[in-house]
Amino acid sequence: MKKSKIAVLVAMVVVLAFSLAACGGSDKSSSDKTVYKVGTEPTFPPFDTTDEDQNIVGLDMDLIKAIGEDQGFDVEFENLSFDGLIPALKAGNIDIVAAGMNKDDEDRQKEVDFSDSYYESKLFVAVTEDNTTIKSVEDLTPDMKVAAQTGTTGASKVQELKDAGKIKEAVILDGLDTCMMKLINGDVSAVINDKPVTEAYIKKQPDKIKMVGEALNAENYGFAVQKGNAELVEKINNGLKHIKENGTYDKLVDEWFNK
């Protein structure tokens, strides 16, 4: 009788263990796909922004989702400060950075690995629509304050101008909207930023700012992953190649740049 009870208890434990295993979760989605956490700062439209319900959306988001669909993985997005993206990636808190990040930056290349380039952008000077004095970067003077978004190539350029004594102050701010409001309010003389991002702002806020002069430089955006994660880089590169070949890439770019 005693042995019979023990046998029943053992059987119940085995059944319970299998039940718990079946209900357990990891980084797998309901379809049993691997889920990668994608970090971004959604203040860089049309690449990274939020919709009316504060969902993270943008060209970067749609591209990495399309790449995931092609390569058999899912993604979920996390809102982080731009300066916090690479530390979060290195700590393993996120798996991918999709944030209009310049992959040509040599300092970043020492810390993370990048995918192939998915977009080439150029820096331009932006001023208020009624400004007739500043027609190019050459017209910036040592008494002027110039703004840029933190962590961007524009911020590096503004700091370079400050260090060279060509402007009075480099005003580095979180978020493009903050930079543009400083410009519109007359707190700074110009903003240096990526062309497509400034164009997106102009579409939403017409007749307030304009771009002047020639492009200051060109930069290539790439998706970043942890240093040494060659497998994930290969997945992203293969997916990017495929969505360019099948027309998905061009469709998404057209959608976001013509909103």
C-alpha cells in the first residue's frame, strides 16, 4: 500500500513537470520564433518616431521587421536615450540598435558590429524660413549658437565648429523637436542635422525652417549588434539583401518619405 502511494506521487510530479515545461517562456514568440529586442530613440523621424498612440514606428522599425520576417525572427522595440543604446547593447539588455546610427564612426566600430548600410544620409544646415543671412555653413560666425541632436553626426559637426572657433556655442539637445523649437524661438541661429530627418520636420511644420547650402558630409546608417555576434549580422545582411531584391525596401522608403 505504501509503495502504491509513492508511485502515484511520482507520477503526479512527472505530469506536473511536463506541464510546467510546456508553459515555460523564453525569448521565443507564440510562433516559436526567436525574438530580438531592438533599441531605438524615437525622436528621429522618419526613421524612428512614435504614432498617435505612442507606439514606436518608423522606417527603421519597418525595415528590421521585414528583415525579421525574411529571416524567421520577431522583434520587440524598446525606447532608450540615444546615448544609452550602445551601453544597453554591450550589456545584453537589447540585441539590435535601429536608430539611424552612423556606421562609419570609428569609435562606434570599436564597441559594436554593424550590418551593411541600409541608408546613406547627408548633413545640412537648417535655419528659419525668413533668415537671409545664413546661406551655408560658411556664414556661421563666432557669435552664433548652433544646435544639434545628441549622439548624432550633426552634434559632432557642431562641436567641431565650436572647437575651431567658428561658432560661439554648441547646443547639444535631446530630441530633434527640441532643437527645432530653439531655432524657431531664436535661441540658436542654426541646426545641423540629417537631410531626410529635417525634410520630415519641414513637412510637418511647413514655412518655419529651411535647409541651406551644400551637404556637409555623407554618412551610412547601419543596424548595430554586440561585438562578435557574426551570426546576427549575417541574418540582418541576408534579410536586407533579400528585401532590396524583392522591392520591399523601396516600398517602405517611399512610404515613409512621402507621408
